[in-house]
Amino acid sequence: MSNEKHCGYAALIGRPNVGKSTLLNHLLGQKLSITSRKPQTTRHRLLGIKTIDDSQIIYVDTPGLHQQKGNAMNRYLNRAATSSLVGVDVIVWLVEALRWTKEDSYVLKTLAETDAPIILGVNKVDKIANKTSLLPYLQEMANKWDFIEIFPISARKGDNLVELETKITSLLPVSPPFYPEDQLTDRTERFLCSEIVREKLVRRLGAELPYRLTVQTEHFSPDKDLTRISAIIWVEHHGQKVIIIGKKGQGLKAVGEEARHDIEMMLGHQVYLQLWVKIKQGWCDDERALQQLGYFED
């Protein structure tokens, strides 16, 4: 690469649960975006800023693009993902090795409306025992679009990510950095605390409930040695509240302990965390309620 300094935006796009947030965290070298095995864990556009050798890549992590548009939350997730494509310098589209779904077709249709160069990342190759079986799939993908380049990668293990990032950087405009070199994201610590609590809930709960809850940090009082945080876990009805709290409050206590540990790691000092579970009926399909709970496009 030349001595010219590059800076720009690289959007990470793909269907739900294809590994975008895992990829972001590995590229940044630290955890920023929450992850789980459940689809639609990512709900917000999130910038991950990486400054290397005075060049700066501003990764844009996005919710998974999906065809289901049944309620206001689903529509918000798609709007947040598609609006993140506007004005970016390069798009990294993630698909899963040896898999092609209707959701992938939907993403391809969406990407056809953009002008940015597209790199294809074929993720989860670490799960493929016979790597020669990848070759026909890679050829099939190459026929779908005129990609700048195709990279077989493992976001989880970090395979081929140095090469991917080198290519991304080369496609960014020549420019001084937009952000200070020590800045990691555009999001506040208050927001990140809410996301950490939600991650612990999503990982612990069954299939349906994670999509019917959200977390809102109500109070965030930082201090040098102790930060006091209180957050509300919003659900849609009483039965969900009972499940989260658990027998004798043990479920909520476990979530609080796991979240507090991660928040302390992020902030670098002690945290006092209080969690409350409250009911807001129908919030998932109420545009106004979504906005009140922080779901709005920037």
C-alpha cells in the first residue's frame, strides 16, 4: 500500500445472523457490538472506528436485512440497514459459506440499488471440513455480481481478515482521519450499557422473548471510581416479565451480574447496576413507542 492516508466508511451488510457483529469486533480487536446466536441481535446502526498507521476505517455495523415486515420493529430494522448504505465508500457483504437463502436474495436486490463498490465476504469457512467444496460456491457467487474481490473468511477465528481489511483500506478516499485516533465508536457509554444488558438477556432466554424486549438506561452517573447505572427492561406483557425475573428473582440477578462484569471491563472501574422489568404493551408495533425507546434513524 502507498504512503497515502485513507479514511472513509465501510458498511457491513448481510442477512440476520450471518456474523456481521462478530466480524466488526474481530476487526476492531475488541468487543463493541453485542452478539448472540439468535437472529436480529443487532438493532441499531453502530460505527466502529479503527485507526491504523494514520489511515482510518469507519465500519458501519447494521441490523440484518430481512424480508419479514410484520411489525414496526421489523420495518425499523430494515430502514436502519438500508439507510446505512447511503454515502459509504465500500460495502462488505457477508454471506455464509455453502448457504444461499431467500434473505440473501433480498440483500442482493437491495445492493443492486447502490453505487458503492462491493466486497463479498464468505463467512464461516472454518465450519467447512472439505475446503474444495467451497470452489463451486465461490464461482456461483462470482456469477451473481461484479464484486471487487471475494474473500473466504472466518469472522470468529479471524481467518483472512488482514487481507480483507487491506483491500477495504485501499478502496477508501485519500483523506485525513475524521475522528480522533483513540475514538472507538460514535455511541455513548450509556447506550453501550443498555446493549450489554440486552445481550445477556438475549443469550439466556428462549427463541421468541428476545424480540419482545428492549433495554433503556434510565440513569447513568459516572464517577472516577464508581458508576451508578439503573436500566429498565421493557417487555410487552406480564408473562414475559415473570420469565425474565425468574424464580425468586434469580434470572434477573444472573443477568445483572453478567452485565455488570462486562460493563466494568468496558469502563475500567466498579459499577453499581440496578435493573427493573416493566411492561409497555405492544411497543414492538408502535412507531411512537419505538422512538421513545431509542429506535430512530440518525
